[in-house]
Amino acid sequence: MTQDNMKTPIEYTIVAVPFHADAATHDELSKKVNEKLSIGYELYGSPFFSEEMMYQAMIKPISKTSPVPSL
């Protein structure tokens, strides 16, 4: 199988902010998500939360010319 037949690799990240029962949590998450959207990420599913945090999963296609992201 050649690389051209393989699916495009993606970078996967989760944006997280502390969860508070007020609008500030949503505003903070929106700000961070919008920063990622501006550099090529896309939303992946709906926001989700735990008792302490609110999250949004995001993905970004990795182009053949871009360097592999470091962890």
C-alpha cells in the first residue's frame, strides 16, 4: 500500500477549562476553541464536561509538508 492510499493523518487535541456553574466557563472555553480554529483545527463532537472540567475535542489534518507535532 502506498502512502497516497492511506488516510490523511490528523492531530487530535482536547481543549480543557475548569468548570464553574456560570457563563465564564463557556466564554473561556469558547476563547480557547476559537484560538485553535484560527490555526486550522476543527471541532470534533460536542463539548463535554466532568465535575471539575469542561472539554472540547478538536482535530487538525497533518499536511505532508508540516513537521510532526511534538508531545
